[in-house]
Amino acid sequence: GGSILLETLSFSLADTAFLSAKGGDSSAVVQTKNATSAGGGGRIAVWTSTKFFYTDDVAKDRIVTSSVIPEAWANMFDVSGGKALVSENVYAGRAGTVMFVNLLSPRGLTFIIR
């Protein structure tokens, strides 16, 4: 399925956006004992870094993760597994994952010098 890694300060999608790490379909030709199964779905990770007002439930390591795709973006990601094009000795691929990661700014004043 492959992978997509996006690192950005903020993230939004246009209505026509589509990100895919779909697994490949199985071979349509079956040879005895040499059939190929479908590929598994890949991984999509979206890392954002934004300012955040701290509360008691923020993770100590400043990383907040979610695998829940916002409803407005539900049809804009595809990490599905490949299809089994034949049924004998061939399996469909399993779905991959989409992960949203928010790296929180540390408390206090931060200087970045390059």
C-alpha cells in the first residue's frame, strides 16, 4: 500500500482532495501453488504543530494522536486493502491506517535559531 507522510503547521483539504495508499489487487492469473494474494493498505500520517492552550488531560510527551478521520474528510482517504481477483488460494489485503498527530508546543518561551 505504500505510505504518505505530511508534516505541516496546519492541515485542511479542498473538496476535491484525495490521498491514497491503497493495497494492490491480487494477480488475475492463478497458477497452481503460485497464486499471489492482494497487498495490504498503506499508512497515511498527518503531523501538525500548532499552538495549544494546555489543560490537565494533555499527554506529558506533548503528542496527541487520533485515528478518527473527521466526517467532512471521510471520503478523501483510501488505505483499503487490495481485492482478491480470484478465489482459489488468494486472500484480500487488509486495510491500512490513517493517523493524525498534533505535536504541541512546549510551555514557556521557545527560541528556534537556524
